[in-house]
Amino acid sequence: MAEWEAVIGLETHIQLSTESKIFCRCRADSWGQPPNTNICPVCCGLPGVLPVLNRGVVEKAVRLAAAVHATIAETSYFARKNYFYPDLPKGYQISQYDEPLARGGYFDLPLPGGATRRLTIQKLHLEEDAGKTKLAGGQRYVDMNRCGVPLVEMVTGPDLRSADEAAQYLIRLRQLLRWLETSEANMERAQLRCDANVSIRPAGAIHLNPKTEIKNVNSIEAVRDAIAKEIQRQVREVESGGQVEAWTLEWDEDAGMLRKMRAKETEGDYRYFREPDLLPIRLDEAWRTRLLATMPELPLERRARFVREYQLPEYDAEILTEERSLSEYFEAAARAYSGEAKRVSNWMMNDVLRLVREHPQQAGQPQTAALAGLTPAHLAEILTLVDSATVTLATGKALLEKVIATGTPPRAIVEREGLAQISGAGALEDICRQAIAENPEQATQYRAGKTTLLQWFVGQVMKKSRGKANPQETAHILEKLLVG
Amino acid sequence: MQLCDLTAHEIVERLRRGETSAEAVLDSVLARIAQVEGRAPRTAPYPPSAEEQAEDRRHVHAYISLQAERARERARSIDQARARDEALGPLAGVPLAVKDIFCVEGTPSTAASRMLEHFVAPYSATSVTRLEAAGAVVLGKVNLDEFTYGSSNESSAFQPPVGNPWDPSRVPGGSSGGSAAAVAAGEAVLSIGTDTAGSIRQPAAFCGVVGLKPTYGRVSRYGLIAFASSIDCVGPLTRDVTDSALMLGAMAGADPQDGTAASVPVPDYQAELEAGVRGMRIGLSPDYFRIQYPDAKTGELREQEIDPQVKAAVLDAAQRLAGAGAEIVENVPMPNTRYGIPAYFVVARVEAASNLHRYDGVKYGHRTARPMADLRAMYRASRGEAFGVQPKLRILMGMYVSAAQYEKHYYQRALRVRTLIRGDFEAAFDPAGLHRLDALLAATTPTTAFELGALYGDSVLMQYADLLTVPADHAGVPALSIPAGLDRGGMPIGIQFMARDFDEARLFRLGRAYEMSTAAEAWRSARPKVLGGG
């Protein structure tokens, strides 16, 4: 294998998260709906109907194009891709062809070890999805719910060099799509689909060999597996004196293997021509400016800035920028907090993220939705309460969930529930005395030399004080009382 | 003169004055239909016996389906509204025949094809909805060439074919032949048609009625079963220019269901209808006094003068308009006119083949009754059984010229020719140019209506019947065909005006001026043969 290099390009289909379909008013997403319940004469291609372009589709696609540094066409056109299939109700797919929305961008893919691979983005174009067909009991069933779902097709150059890189690209692409609210990008729901073009060549060569195309892979793991298997197959083929033929392969998820598709299903002259039912997309300066003015900072830029501006370790910055709402949450909390940002980061990575993951999430919702009442300012306030020793660390952590549930400011909860830290000789000493009195056996053992029991006694005091006792002071008092 | 022979504006006027009712108008039209229509067209094999055929050639056969009950309900509700003193729409109570290429909710919408023989549309075309909102009463769906593919109505799957009311052994023209014949024979007062190469104007000329092809995008195409989407125009067929203006006013304008319907404001076409033509510059072009076509065997370009009687009618119209104060500009070159048909042949067929893809037997329309194990075999059998010869020819040619290896030679070149033809009009209408025309005046057709069967089967020659109408379709400019007398055989002659984009108001002024200048002519009171004339 060492003498071979894999050359991989990915063609992704991205379902845009608009309210309605690309050319009619049906809802764009019909995941889980019974077949043929989210359809209308337009998406079913009845005689005489006409498509009307959803501007929201263009807007989402333009922002994605800008994020991958592509050149956005001032004028782009729709075309008809003609072919017959039962789930293609018009007998042609409305797509873009010779004049797509955008061309010529790039995507910087961070690789393990700190390097970056710059992938070329050849083009982005808009198109409508087709429906689904299913064979069962010798019958062919058609579901048109997906007909007219808005898609962006984004094609990379042959720039990826391994199955792992391909998987990494999809992870980073998914991050970007969710970040920009372009797509929910859930591969299992076919909101992000991927075809892979795979070839091999001697390491260091610069020519391209015949490639195979892998279709129908619907998870990142499957993309990695399918590409890895195909690279192995091509190497075996070539090393045994054979040749790689330009096949189209289909990934069989259940069997975990690739199958050659019948030639009939793949060849064809689509007889493209300009779609006469739609006007060209003209992105005038005002529209473009308005769209790009609201572009958010992108994940990798934000990651770098977090390192620079908040002195976070790369690791923290990476985790905090995995998702946009989380990064915004961090930044808002760090700004509201007067101490070091790293402390906010620690709390977020240790506690806040655990809480986020414990809360079941609705598809398409930002992660911070799980934090409900806990605003970034509240988080900063909890940290301040802990820093000033107003509450113990344990109380501080317990406050997180209380604030999530109620939205009440942490300081108000502390006052109302009397959660302020107990310290000073009086109150704390009484609790310590009680703890010793209630556990004479352990006290005797301690005095007999088993001093490790001190921490156990601290625990008892914490329990009795419901976490409010200052742990250092408690240990100090207990030590004194147990000895005496 | 029956109620059904009145124009729309006369009917609305009488209705407003309470002199008649919508129901009485409807009854009059239905009586006329019973009188002249003949047996209803069917998809059964044709021709029948010689005797039956002879009988068929004495009748009009305009309607594929009549919705008399639906019409009566509408007429009654209009009469009730009038009884309550409610305001009446501009077309209140006027019987309307809809070319059966438009979807009308709840009615069979067949496109004159076996493919859609049993298709009942679940929605109405925007243009039809707007006419109904203006008060028009839809009577039924009228015949056409299958999917509008033809210029004689003979290719309809529904036979007997429509006969020309002026002589039912002749064609009514096409593809809006049922529309033109119905309006000419008093079987409807208005009809809505479509024009892709002349499909409104040519039958209007052959049947002696007024036909307007508006600017591309002036009227929504939503609900119109598509032929060549980049060219198809929806327009009125009427008895006079005033009705044409009324009807366009009711239909035109932007439509949220058609992105290609222009948002250009719709003027009040009635306001300046009789403002006259003084100072207008009207062009005549030698390229519209001859037809040029390739010889079927050698491919050499042949040239032929148009029928001298038709030419004389154009020159007479020019003289009358000059008399009314217009300036006639002769010898305006329109050099790319000759390429109109070949370019149309390519562009329209590529789009038509694609537009016919959806008829695959899967969702609606005809599906073969034979059991099929293979999907492709099912497609082939369904389409093979249900499409007539014209759709099949168009699919074959359309697929051929759009195939990857030929597309550059044919489709791309045809699109460039379209641009050249558009350039002819832009040069002629250029306010800073040599000719500075306000309108171009020409014959609508090279000849008057030909005999049934005379050209059918020669799809190349048939197409050249559209040579003078197709340039306006390519260019997208509006064109109005109006009756301009009868030939020696008593068949109507049509002339047309073409103008700048969205300048329909000027066409109406020209047409109205011509009508007024010929009001006293004997041919104005001639009646079609089926009504006892000729």
C-alpha cells in the first residue's frame, strides 16, 4: 500500500433547511411523514403547473458559497436534466448545469497533527430532489414527499488522500452547514448525502487514473468504510495486473460491501437545456450585500480567535467551536465574567457540556437550547459566587441545574434557599461536633491512627450542611476536634 | 341576429341595462351549438363511412366537452347578482370556450390527446380563473391539434376534425382551431387560445375572427399544458378588437404561480382604443410578402409570393390607415424571417419532447392495459398507445436535436437565430433607427384556409403555414390578427399588426381604426356558410 496514493473527490448533496420546497409551498422537510402526504400539483408535475423559485433557497446557498470562498455568479441559470424514472414526476429534474450559482472556492480541512489540507470546491449548484421508489412484493411504490426538496450540490476537486480525510471533510462540512443554518445536515435523514470518486496512483504521481464512483452512502462511518474498501480493491486489482474500470458502485450498508450498479442505471444523455419556466437568478449588488453582511464568523476563524483573544488551549477552542451556539455562549459568558476565560472554558467543558448532552435535543435546535434558563450571564455569576467563596464549589455546580430549570438568577437562589457557604467557628463547629458525636466508632478509629478517615468526616459535614460547608475550614476544625 | 352573435361588450351592455339575462345568452349559445355542432368528437377510429364523413363536413365539431350545467349555474349566479344590483364584471355573462389545453378545475382537460382523455384537472389555469372572476361563463373545452402540435386541427385525437364555419370542408386552422371556429359560428362569444408559432392568429385569420398573441409573459401560463415553454403565449380569440382588449385586460398581469409572467403594469386597454392612428409609423416588409422554404428534396431555398388576394388586403389596409393619418414606411427589411420556421422546428421540439416526459403512465394519464414486467416496456407501451403521430414526431425530432452530439449544431444555433429574429424587430422599432416603426403590418397567413386533408401528413409544408406568424413568437413581441375581407371563394383573409413588447394598446388602436374604416364594407355583414351565408 505504501507505494500507492488514493485520490478522492466528494460530491455532496445538501438539503437546505428552508421552510418550503424549492418551487412550491409544500414543507421542505417531511421526515417521518406517511408517503405522498406532503405534495401538491407543482411538486408532482401535473400538466400545466409551473415552478416558482423560493428565494430563501438562493439565500442559504449564497451564504454557503461565500463560506467556501467561491465566486458567486451574478447571473445563474436553471436547466432541465431529462430522464425517465417513476420518482421523477416531470421526467426531468430542474437543476443548474452550465451556469451554476457559484464556482471555484476552497475548503480548509484541518488534519490531525495541525496541518491543513486545502480542498478545491469546483462548483455549487441548486437543484430539486426527486422522490423515492421502493420495491416490495414485486410492486414498485413511489413516495413523492421528497420531490422538490431544495438541494445544493457541492463538488470538491480530487484533493482528499485517504478514507479518513474524506470522513474528516464530512465532519467539518456538517459543522459548517449547521453553523450557517444552511442545513440540519443529518446524514441518516438524507439531509447530507455523499458520492465519492475514488482512484489510486503511485505515490507522488500527479496524473489521474480512471475512477470509480461510490453512491448511496448515508453515514460518515459508511463513507470511511466504503472508500477504504474501494482503495484496497483497486490496489489488489492493479497489483494483480488488472485495470480499474470506471464503474459506478453502490454501498450495501447491511452487507458492508460495494456492489457494481447495472450500466443501464448509470449511463445516459440528459439532454440538458435551459429551463424556460424559470427566470435566471440575478444576484444584484444590493441583495448580495445584504446577504453577506450578516455572515457569521466561521468555525475555524473563531477557533483561532478564541486561542488568540482568550488564551485558550487549542483543545478547548476546538471543543467550544464545534457548534455555533455553544461558541457564542462561551464568548458571552467569558465577557460577563471578570476572571480568566479559561475558567469559563473549564466549567463549560466539564459541567455545562455534560448537562447539554444529558438533555434530549430536538433536531435542528442549537445545543444551547438545552441550557434553557441558564444564560451566559448566569454562568458568569455562578463562577463569581464560587470565586468570592460566597458558595462552595459543590453548591456552585448544583446551582447550574437549578438555574437551567428555573431561569432564576443564581444569587437570588442562594439567598432564598440559604445556600451561602457556612464558615467561621460558630455554626460550622457545631455541625462538626454533631458529626463526631454521631459517629463514635469512626472517631475512635481516627484517634487510633486511621487519619485517612478525616476526609470521610468532611463528607459527613458536607452532607449535613447540604454542601454549604467550606471544605478547607471543615477539615481544619475536624482535625482539631478529633485530636482534642 | 341572435344573442349569441353579439360581441361581449354588447352583451355586457345589454345585461347592465337589464335587456337580457346571462341565462338567455347561454340558451342562445347552446341552441346555436345544437344547430351547427354535429356529432361530438370521439377518440374512436376515423374516418367512418363516406356518408358519415360527408355529413361531418357540414358541421363544426368545435367542442371536445361541454359543461352546460356548470355554465348554467354560473349564468344564474350572475343574473342573481344583477338582480341584487351588485356590480357586474367586465365580461359578466359572456359565454367563453376554453381551448382544451387549459386546465379547468373539475373538467376533463385532454390536450386533444388519448394520453389525457380521462384526466380531470384539480385546479384552473390562472387566465381562466381571471376570466371567470370577470364574469365570463365557461361553456366547455374546444378542440385543437393534439398538444397544440399543428396548424389545421386535423391531428386531434378527437375526431371528426373541426370544420371551418365558412366552409366546413376546409380546415379552421390551428392549433386554436376549435376556438376560432366556435367564435366564428356563434358557438361561443369569446375563446381563450394559445400561440406558439401562430396558433391563435392563423386560425383567427382562417375563420374571420380577431386573435391576439400578447407579449411573452403578458398573461400567466399557469395551468396551460405546455408545448414550448419559452414561446407559449395565452391570448384571446374574439369577434372584434374591443372584445380582445376587454379580454386581455381581464387576463393580463403578474401571477405568483408563474415566475415568467411579467410584473409590467396592465394599462386600461379600453381608454385609448379609439384614439386613432395619426402620426403612427407603420411598416411594410418585402419579407412578409413572400414565403421562403427549403425544397423537400434538394434543401434549396425556394421562394413563393403570398396569395395576391391576401397581399392586396394588406396593401388596402395600409392605404386606409394612411388615410386615417398614419405614415406608411415601405421596404422595411426583416431578413431573418426566412429562418423562423427552421429555428422554431428545433427549439419548439426540444422543449416539447421534454414537456411530454411527464406523461409516462405512472401518475395520471394513459397507462397500457397490458401487463408489463419491465418499467421501460410499460413506458414504451403507454406512450406508444396514447400519443398520436404529431407528439411522436416531435419527441423523435426533439430528442435528436438535443442529443449531446448534435445539440451545438441544432439547438444552440436555433437559439442564435431567435436572437437574430428579435434583432430584426428591435431594429425596425428602434426610435433612433432608420425606420422607427410603431408597428409592422403584414398578412397573417400566406393563403386562406385550405381543404381538410390537403396538407395533413406533410408536416414540413404544414409548418410553413406559420411562416408569417412565427417571427413574433420567436421575438416575444405582441401581434394582433384581424379579419380583412374575403377571398373570391368567400374565405376570410387575415392581416396582422406587430408592435414593441407590451405595446398591445397600440395594436388595439390600429385594429380598431381599421375596423372603423371598413365598417361599411359588404364583407363585414357576410355570414359563415354554416349559418346560411356564402
